[in-house]
Amino acid sequence: MTLTVGRSSPPKIAPARGRRRTAGDPVVAWLFLLPALLGFTVFYLAPTIRGFWISFTDWNLLSEPRFVGLDNYRDMLADDKFWNALRITAEYVVINIGSQTVLALAIAVLMDRLTRSVLVRAAIVIPWLVPNVTVAIVTLFMLDHNVGFVNHILDVLGFEPQSFYGDSDQAIATIALVNTWRNMGYTALLFFAGMQMIPRNLYEAAAVDGAGEWTMFRRVTLPLLRPVTVLVLVVSIIGSFQIFDTVAVTTKGGPADATRVIYYYIYQKAFNEFHMGYAAAMAATLFVILIALTATQMRLLRASSSDLR
Amino acid sequence: MMRKPIALLALAVAIAACGTSAETPEAAEKVTLTYSLWDPNQLPAYQECADAFTATSGIQVKITQQGWEDYWNGITTSLVSGTAPDVITNHVAYYPELAANNQLLDIQPFVDRDKVDLTRYTGDLASLWVRDGKRYGLPQDWDTIALVYNVKDVEDAKIDPATLKDLTWNPADGGTFGELIKKLTVDANGKRGDEAGFDKTKVATYGWGLEQGGGVVGQTQWSWMPLSMGFQYLDKNPFGTDYKLDDPRLAEAITWWQDQMKAGYVLPREEAGRLGLEPMMQTNKAALVPDGSWRIGTWAGSTEQKFAFAPLPRGPQGRKTIINGLAPSITAGTKHPDQAWEWVKFIGSPACQDLVAKRAVVFPAITTAAAAAAESHRAKGVDVSAFTDIAADPASLSYYPITGSANEINTEAQAVIDQIQELKVVPADALKELDTRVADILK
């Protein structure tokens, strides 16, 4: 890492008043890290470890937990609702991440090549500033079969009214696309920021060589944007797997289990059906799946190396 | 990832740590009980009871209200953290789980000591709250099902409202109820469901509304049909261990229901929307729907449409409704069990239930108070005999099925009912499969 930095960044200028690294540095560093570390330990690490412990018990919230070994995990593998939840979550992630990434890239390119107006940039993140629950409630009304505005438009255009959230074939796609709408502006902003690091002269050189916008996008923008793309994908996929609020507000897992995503299933098991141990086992499994997924992505997309040298 | 459940968990643990602060010594002097309920419509009535109770006993009662959706999560987490209300309004779908986990106080010793008269309550309501000789509540109210219909729609169809008092139903041809919903269904061209040229793809008003949900019981949705054929949910109630969902009578009834959906007489699931029965009935998308007595106020108070009530149709085995009731339960962690019992006893007494009757929001459990409530309705010009007559006839009553793991069973069943409403499955097959799944849960 340090080697490549040496090549790609301007030569280091020695600090004016050279303060050598002293033995005290790590101590100071740890002092600065302490508050964050404390929060991490108390609010993340300890509960996570406790969560893993709960997954080996039959805790039902109300009575004392009893150690049951791997029973929860065994039940989970045999539970077709669990597999259904994973499948639906995957479906959601594919639709959501797929549409969101493509649209965000398109918006970012448009912003980069056409306008750099701060106003446009601000406007584009507005949906992201609206709380998820609000978006869910607003769309619940807008997409309603009887009183919804969207169906009114469809009607004017001569289409059949759709029930969106109420139809088991459409519900998960509806939820995914609603969240795409909410998140794409923010994702576009991340891509846009990444694009600012690409040297302008590369585009000039490409233009001199006779490349059109599409070729420039494919040959210059995309490859040089890769580290940013990896970051965006990793963060948004993890976020996407955590889909919960829209489901909880609009469909509650229905109709006919069509939107019972894994997070909602975990919540139901833990707090509606009092199987905290079982819910913890599923949460632990999801944790492992996400770590594996992230590692694979980082590897496949060579996240830590850049083509920009 | 683990974040959300775990964060909640951490919160619960933190609350548990704070919840154990010591009582001040003078607390014995002036006790304040907390009492929780979910129905905002009932809050004023029980506030009145609480005031009357404080006036006689000197015990303060603080009432907390949370909507049904949040109520049970709130109760559960507060039980875990030791901050639960002293007395909670309880539902039969939830109390078995709470009782099994020793979260509720057995009030049988108090009932014996104070010689509470249990015969004054409607039907067998009192015995719903007994498990293994322990009693977990005194009945406070009851509810039954009847038909709600749009008065103008019935007049427009040239049907004499008096005939609605004697509807019949059977799964073969639907009886006069089947005829009625056909007649009440009107398409965009004004053709009725029983006329030639009726277009089921362009229905303006459906004869029969559809409420989503209902789980394994289908209390307002469909319960009255199979029950009127002699179907019983459980091998024994309360605390059966075998749901009879593979009963051919249930399949027959549900199949008939699905057939009416296919024929275009029932509001389709896709059009029902997630906003509930009210918009559907107020915008006259449906002319008739079975509903519970707890929503009498909604329909009687409607300004957009005029609604009235009719008794459920008579099936092959007579007229059957589910009857259910709520009760106050004392949480096991209460620091004032004696005072909490006094409050529970007061809720279950004529002193409180007569006050509730005057408000006419629910039917109090005590028979005389229920009659007073019906009278309050009549004074307002609302005829609720469709709900009260059936409650007076023990042969017509089927008690709400009570088992453990009710939430889990409802989730399983709801998925199947959804599929039936979406016309995606054959009811007989789907119910048989559901029967095995439910048996697995109760195993």
C-alpha cells in the first residue's frame, strides 16, 4: 500500500517542524480510539457475543434460557420458512441493488458530464433524507388499489389498476423499487464523488482518440471507479439485506408470505412468537452469510487496488 | 446482521437494570396501580371506572393505552424488564403463553376468598380464563359477529330488510344468503349478479366485502360458515392440542367462499387494499360484510353511508357465532397484588360494568350490564339485537379457540388464507397441508 501511495501521490514534503514519531504515539492513538472502542464494545461486540450465546439456548424472553446446543440451527435448516425468507431476501437484494446501482451510475454520469450544479446534487438526495417509515406510509397510500394516486394515473393512461403491495406476485418487487427510488440519489452522490478523482485529462485524451461518451464511460469511468463501486456495493448490499421497516409498515410479511424477508422473520420469531433463541440462530447465520458475501465481493473486485497509477 | 434485534435486547437488559429501584416506604399508604389497554374507544369508559374505584378504595389507577399492533410487544418487553403494568387487559390468544411462562398471577385464591359470583357473566366466559385449576382473569366484556349491511343498497335491490333476519346458508347452493350477495352485487352497467349479462370484471359494488387477516380463526371473515355446519376448531377448547383443519366441512365452507370470489360476488383480495374494511364500506365498494360487535360504533356512527345490522345466516346446524371476551390479568411481578386484585374485582363487578354499559362501546360481561348497553344503543336509535340475541342462546355460541403458540399458528394459517383469497390454491388441499404444519407446532 505505502509503495503505491509513493507512486501515485505527489512527493512527500517533510513537515516544517519535523516531529519524529515517538514512543508515546500509540498511547495517544489509543486514547483517541477509546471512546469509539468503548461504544463498540458495549453496544456491538458484547451484544453480538451474547446473541451468539442466545442462539444456543431456547430462551423465550419470559423464562430462564436453557442450553440446547445446536438444536436451533438444526431446526433452522429444516424450516422451509427460513429458506423462503432467504430466497425472498435475495430476490429483494437483486432487484433493489441491480436497479439502484444502474440508475445511480446513470445519474452520476449525467451529473458529472452535464451539470455540476449544487442545487441538482442537493435535490437528488432529498428522498434519502425522508425516513424509511414515512416513505413506506406515503407509498402505501399512493399505491393503494382504491384511493391511490398511481393507480389513478394508470387508469388515465388506460392501464388496469394494480394492487402493488397487496399482490403476492408484485409485493416484493414493489418494496424493492420503492427503496431503489429512495436510495438511488444518495448512491449516485457516492459515485459522483468517486468520479471527481478521475483525472480530467484522461477524458481529453480519449476524446482526442475519437472516443464517444459511451466508450469513455466503459473504458475510462467504469475501470477507474472500481474501488468506489466496491465500497458502494458492499455497503448497499449489506444495507439491502437489512430490509425491515418498509415490510413492517406495508405488508407485514404478507400476502401469502411473499414479503417475509429474513429480517422480518427474525423479528417475528423473537418478539411475536417468543422464540428468541431461534431468532438469534437465524441472526447469527445471516451475520456469517453477510461476512462471506462481503469477503467474496472484495476479492472478486480487487477492492484495495486501483487502476489509477 | 444482528444489529436490530441485538440493540433491542441490549435496551431491554438496560431497562431491566433500572427497573428494580426500591419502593419508598410510604408507598404502602398511597398505592398507584398501572393498568394497560389497547382500544382507544374504551379508554374513557375505563377511566371513569378507575375514578370511581379511586373514590371508594383510595387506590390510584394510571391507565396506559397503546394500539393493538404495539401493545403485545410492549407487554412482553416490559415483562422481561420488570416494568410491566400491574394489571393488563388480556386476550385469549396471548394469555396461554404468558401463563405458561409464569408471568400472570393466579387469582383463584382471591376469587375463593371474596366469593366472587362467576354465574353473573355471560355464557362460559369466566371459564376461558382457567388453566389447570388456575384462574388468570375475570371477564370484562364479550363480542359476537353479525352482518353489517348498507341500507340503501338493500333498498335499491328491492329486498325487504325484514327478510335479512332469517337468512339461510349451506355450502351446496349458498341458501338465501347466497342469493342475497348475488343480488347486492352490481356491475358498472347496473346489472345485478343474478341477472343475465352481469359482467364480473367490471363490478361497481360487491355483495360481500372482504377483510384481510383473521389467521387460523377467521373470526369475522369466515368462521360462521364452517361453525354453522358443526365444525369445531379444536379437539377440546380451551387448550386443545389438535386443530381440526383437515375437517371436510371446513374445506367445503371455504371452497364455497372461494367460489363466490371467482364468481365476482366478493370483493377481490387485490382490491381490498391494506386500509381495512372502513374505506371499502364507506365508498360503497361492498354492500355487506360480517363484522364484530366491537366495531358497532364505527358503522352506527357513519355519516357517509347508513348501515344496519342483521343476524348471521342459519346454517345446516343452526346459527353459530364466535364469542370472545377480554379480561384484566394481574402480572406476576406486581408489587401490589392485593390492590391489583381489588382493581380486577372492581372491573369485573356491576359497579364498573354498568358505567361501561352507559358508554355503549362494548358489551360488558355481566348479563345485566350487557342488557343495559343494548339499551344505551337503542336510545341512540341503533338496533344491536343481531349481536345480543345470539349471545343469549348458548347453543349458538362457539368460544374462541384457545391454544399455545397462537401467533405462530396464525402466521402459518394466514399465508394459506391469503393464497385461497388470491385463488392460487385449492382450499381442500391447502387446508390439509396446513393441518400438518399446525400439528407440528402444537406437538
